[in-house]
Amino acid sequence: MTKPTAFDRVLQARSEDKISIKDLINGLTDNFLELHGDRAYGDDPAVYGGIGQMNGRPVTMVGIRKADDQTSATDVHFGSAEPDGYRKALRLMKQAEKFHRPVVTLVNTPGAYPDVEAEYHGQGYMISQLILQGLQLKVPYISIIVGEGGSGGALALAVGDAVWAFEESIYSVLSPEGYATILWKDVSRVREAAAVMKLTPTDLLQQGIIDRIIPEVRTDSEIEQLKQELFVKIEEISAMSTTEMLRNRFARYRNF
């Protein structure tokens, strides 16, 4: 079998055949309760989050989603969250810290929503706050790149104690199309850009940007397998003192 190219991975990460964030969260947890609103401005449906149980343990789940059976692509800006979505994510994460619940974030976004209104309402500030406060979160925090992991919009939810990525995913500072256009003024060189950017899970693992590559999840049994692996990792991190956990987390990101 021919090894997938970097651009093949880009197309796979964007595929509509990917498991949806909603289905993944509901498969990984029991009795999931979605929570709404940022308590400041609005409720962005691109961010799907709430509380569920994983093997009987309460856990907070937060994901950036694309279209599913509950939302259309335009409702969620094709997976690009607005500031109120990021505020909601931070609210849920701080709530988790207050009640000593682990946090799991699931990312599938080309990047934060880039319009003028989003900037007026604090897009850059909210992304920076999620990074800053996420690094200091006093509960176990695991991030998973499910599909696209684009720019600061993905990084906002990817500063956990461990960062995993699905086999058919990408994680990068911008899209290959953006890279080719900005650096070479030629979007037709997108395949070349994808290779240069080192955005595939294999490249990311070699660079230490992610900690593990996860096989694609589609069936109930595959979701169950991921659930058990997540639970084991949560228990491992939970066994540490808060001081040790934060020291390890800070050390991980200081490498960059």
C-alpha cells in the first residue's frame, strides 16, 4: 500500500466521513449533559461541551465541531469558533477545576472564525486566555486533535498534559493553501506546502508536538477502546500531586 502523502492527510482530516465531535463525546461518556452559553455574550454552537461520566468518573468534555445532525456547516462557521465559543470553553474548564473534574478537549477546526465582529468581541484575547489559563488548570487535561488542528483556534484547546492526534489528522500554524499563498504567492503549490509544513501526526510525533497517534475511531468498539485508554491516562495524571502535574505540563511546553 502506498504511504499517504502529507496532502493526503490534509484531505483525510477534512473528510466528511470523520466521526463527529458530538458523536465522539457522547460515545466516550455516559449521561452526557450539554452546557450552553458563555455568561457574557452568547452561545456559539461550534463549541460543544458539558459534563459526562467516564467509567463512573465525572469529566468535562469540550470540543470544536463541524456540521452534524444537530447543526449545519454554516451554523458553526464550518468548524470555526467565535469568541463566545471560546469563552464558553474557558467557563466549562474553570468550572471543571472548581469541582475537580478532569478535562478532555477534542479539536476539529480550520482555525478561529476570522471576521471583523469576532475581532471586536475579543477573539485574540480569548484564545490567549485559554492558552494561559489552560496551562495553569489544576486538574488533569488531555487534548485530542480529531481532524483539522488549525492555528490558534486549535491551540486554544490543545495545551493539555498530553496531546494525542488521530491518524488521519493535521496540526499546523495555518492551512497549506494559506502557506503556499503567503510564502510563494501560488496556491497551486499546496501539495508542496503540506509536505514542507510537517503537519502530519508522524511528523508531529517526531517533533514532540504530540505525544501519541490514535487509530481512527468510527465503530462503537473503537470508541470504547479510546475511552478506556483515556481513562487510564486520566487516572495516571490524577495520581500526581497538583504541583507535579503542573511542573510536568509547564516543562512540556517550555520545550517549544
